[in-house]
Amino acid sequence: MDGAGRLARSQRPQADLKAAALGAAILLREYVSARLPRIKLPRRRKIDQRGQRTARDDRAATPAVLAPMVEREAPPRVVELVERYLPRRLGTVATVALLFGSVWLGVVKGGHAQDVSAALSDTRNSLANAAGFRITAVAINGRKQLTQDEVLAIGGVSGRSSLLFLDAAAVRDQLKANPWIADATVQKFFPNQLQIDIVERKPFALWQQDGRLSVIADDGAVLEQYVSRRFLTLPLVVGKGAESRARDFLALLARYPQVRAVTKAAVFVGERRWNLRTKDGLDIRLPENDVGNALATLSQLDQDDKLFSRDIVAIDMRLSDRLTVQLSDDAAKAREELFKDKKPKKKAGDA
């Protein structure tokens, strides 16, 4: 308080405001100076007390930020051409491409390309499904041996697949690659329906090769390994090359029902000719040529003489002018005994 009892005014706030204003002016000047082009100031002369002019470098009195810039040397010719003709930010793009290429190379070398591709596909399909393109109705026509789940699995269609990104051509190719499917058609009906029409191959025969038993179609295509008893009634062909020659031979054999009824297997020998093995174990060796006449002869002999019911183990028809029959051991002994009893006895006095 002053002598009159009044509050004395403090001078400190005014001093603080002045200092703040001064600091702001200095900062503003430095900010503007840093963004102005640096220029080279001319040298000024002054007259001393004796009337003589003296040179003074104004750079000492000029703030540091206004110092003249050092002229940059001209770049090499190659660098100048690159800067002039190549697009801007090409280096950045090349660097990013190099990084992505390195990452992808690591993924491929590490064997993770399929996993990454599957993850990206699942993500894409998830987004499409969320947008309303989820497959909710599937119609499969023409299937008999394959189930609906098997057809979808063969075509690569799963519960995560979306109709929007489903490649109908790829699904068709995968279906046709399966031996059971001869032809296929895939149609998409937006937003959520899928229709698949297939033409199945029919199981034609069982083929045995090197101890393996397979189900084959009439064109020789192997449909699957024999694991189901529903194919037990199919005719059996055996031997290398039998799968591709079975259709013609079995069609010829079907013309002679008596021979076909007793046949258990058709054996392709040396990729040249056929043997028949009957249900009773009889081995019939057919000729390489003129097989139809040989089968007709067999059918007639069975009809006239009950050939297939006799006690024989083999019939050789490989020679065109004769038919050779091999008896069983018991039948051979009985025949020897029969002929032994029929031999004429020698008379007394005969030399």
C-alpha cells in the first residue's frame, strides 16, 4: 500500500507482456526468414570520422538465416537425364515393388503360397457372402454313383464359397478331371443359386492287374479301386491291356449265352489273345484270330455233348484244325483202366 492506503499497481504484468510480444516477433521473423529465398546482399560503404570511405561486409550485421546460399554444382549428365525423363516417385514405387517381391519370394520358397492364396480367397468370399452372394441352393442333375457332397467336393465348392467369385469354368474342369464324370455343365443364378449337370460313366467291368482290382468303364478308364460289393456282379477281365480291349471281347462273348453263363473271368494273354476261366475251373484257350467261330463251336459242343459238364480241366482251341481236351487226373486214370480192360488177351502158343 502507498502512504494514502491505496493498493500500489504492480509493474510486473506489463513487463511480462512486453517480453512475450518481443519473443513472438523474433520467432515470426525467423519463421519468415527461413522460407524466403536467400539472396546475396550488396556490400555497403561508410565514411569514417576522417572522411574516408571504408568497406563493411553487411553479412556480419545480417542475421545468419539471410546468409547467401552456396551455388550447387551441376549434376552429372546421366543424373540430369534421369531426373528429367523418368516419372516422379519412380524410386519409391520401385522400392515398394522390391519389398513386395521379396516377401512373395519368401512365401513361395517357404511353401506357403497355397496357404496365403487360400486365406486371401476366404477373405474375398467372406466379404461377398456378407454382401448377399452366399450359395444357399444347389441343384445337381445326372448323378447316380456319386453323392451330392462328393460332386461338390470334386468341384471345389464348399460352404465358404460365394457365387460372386465362383469360377464356373474351373469347377467344370475339376469335375471333368474325375474319372467318374464324362461331361459337366455349371451354371450360376444370382444371387445365390448354383446348378450342376453331369454325365456319369457307367461301371462296366472289374479289371485285375498285378493283384489290384479296379472298376473300369467301357472305354477302359479306371473309375476307382474295387472296395464296394455292389460291383460284384460285373464281369472280370484279367491282364495287361485287358481294360482297353474288354468292351469288344465281352460284346462278342454276349452273343453266346451258354459260354457267357459259365465264364468267371476273361484273361488277356500276352496282349494278343483271350483265355476263358469257367466257374468250375475249366481253362479254355481261345485262338488269336477267328474268336467268334471258336465260341460258336464251344456253344454247340456243350449243347450236343454237355462239354462243360465233363471231367476235363482244359480245352485248347489255338490250332484252327483241331480241338484238344485235357482230362482231369481221375478221368485220365479211369480212361486208362477202361482201355486196359479192352486189350485182347494172347492165346497159348502165340509167340
